[in-house]
Amino acid sequence: MARKQAQAASHMMAISSALPATAEASPLHAAFEPRQFFYNINWRSTSYHAGATLTTHHGNGSDFAGFSSLLACPDPRRIDIRASVRTVPRQWLVRTYLERAAIRVHAIVDVSSSMFFQGQAHLRQQVTEFVSSLAWSAIRQGDAFGMRAANDSPQASLQVLPSFQPGTAQAVARQMTHYWQQAADTRQGQGASAVPAALEAIGPQRSLVFLISDFYWPEALMTQTLKAAQPHDVIPVVLRDQMATEGLPAFGWARLRDMETGEERSWMLRRSLHRQIATHARQQAQALNAQFLKAGTRPPLWLHPGWRAEEVSRHLMETMA
């Protein structure tokens, strides 16, 4: 019984607002300061738009692919004499090369009510900064950036079709800042049930997808989302606020409210309950890592307040799928 209470308490506190009712959210910063980080992939692009990723297309690239007959590839500038004299029967061979092209980088953003939690970290500000920096990084690497967002329904105001435009990052920063301000009055009672549909909407072409959420999801929604993400190279980006489970009073009654359902419950806080909540929070994080690993995604990026572009680059390079 105590374990069930601890699990329920951990989930409730993690997605509830522990701030007083009079506390107001600090305004979001409209100014965009780009932070460029780097990523890499080990799969081939199928695009024909010039970029930095290796493809399967033979052409005027610089990556050696092999040899081909001069009749099949009539380019006498690339005749390889040494390879030709070793052939039996004799024939002229030419060197072939692979082209490099762009990929699509998508941000799928969970904008459910739990993302409005504000404690030690400002989740909305973190999301805005990270997605804008992702757009900046993708465009500078020659890739196309697109974005979709959803709670219980797709959010058309946050839809960005894949684009190579240099000003995309600044436009995304303004777009997301405006959305958070407009959605502040209608933030209650929204889950994330439309996230799988947002993933399916980006199409079957393999893309690099950053799935951004706090991942306080029901098991059925998590399974459905990971199934929809299978065609893509997915990097889960997890945002959590430590105050949801650690910044609680040491003793006394606490009134907690679930930000997505609006349900309110009272809990008697005590030392043993604090230990159980902390233990369950660690177990839940380990289970989340294992679930992503089993689904075939990359290891999740746990985005902390004050994140640095160098740390993000290191994680993306070391966990290249």
C-alpha cells in the first residue's frame, strides 16, 4: 500500500504545480540567442538537395564508391589505369563517387499542460531555446528543419514545414514565444494524445527526429508514440524539474493538483514518503531509459537548466545510432 501511495505521489507531484496560487510565471524571453550544436548519423540520405550527409547516389561527389565500366559510366576523366590493366578481359574502368545531400531534421514538441510546470526550471523557456537552437544548427549544417507540436490535438500554429531558409530559427523562437503566451489561459486539462499523429504526419521518409517532452505519459501512449517513430532516427529529449519531487515541504499536509486532469489530492508529507518518492523517481527514470533502448531510439538526452551546446554535441556524437 505504501509503495502504491509513493508511486501515485511521485507522479502527481511531478506533473503538478507546487507554487502558490499567487505566483505568476516569469515572462518568456523574446530575444533569441543561438547556440549551435552538432549531430551526425550513420544512415544514408535519400534526398537530392545538396548537403553534408552521405547518400547512395553516384555522381560528382568526393567519397569513393568503387569502379565501374567506362561504358556504364562514360566519364573518361576518371579512368583508373592501374585498375584497368588488372581486369580480365581487358576493359577500361572508371572511379565512381557518392554524392552528399541534406536530411530532414524535425522537432516534435509535447505542449500538454504538464509542460507549463514552473519550479526550479522554466520548461517552456527551455523548450523554446532548445528548438530554436536546433533549427539554427540544422540550417547551418545544410539540412532542412521542420517542427510539429501537439497536446490532445495537433497545434497548427506551431507547424513549420521543412525549410532551408536562414531565418527559420528566429521565426521559430518568435512563434513559440507567442504560442506560450496565448496558451497560458487554456493550459489546463490537456494531455499529449496527439503526439503519435504528429509523428506520422512528417511522412515515411527517414528523418532525424527530436522528440521533446517530460514523458509523464500513460503506458499506452508511450507505446503508440514509439511505434509511430520506428521509421525515423529518434532522439528523445527529456525535460524534468527537480522541484516536482524534491522541493516539497519536509512535513505537513500538501494540496497537489494534476495539471493535465485538474484532479486535486491531499497528501500527508513525512520523511518515509519523501524517501519513497525519491526512490520511485530514480526507478522511473531508469525504466524510461530502458524503454527507449528497447524501442530502438537513441539514448535520451536529459536536458537540464542552463544546458550547454558542447554537452549536447557530445551526447549526440557519442550516441550516434
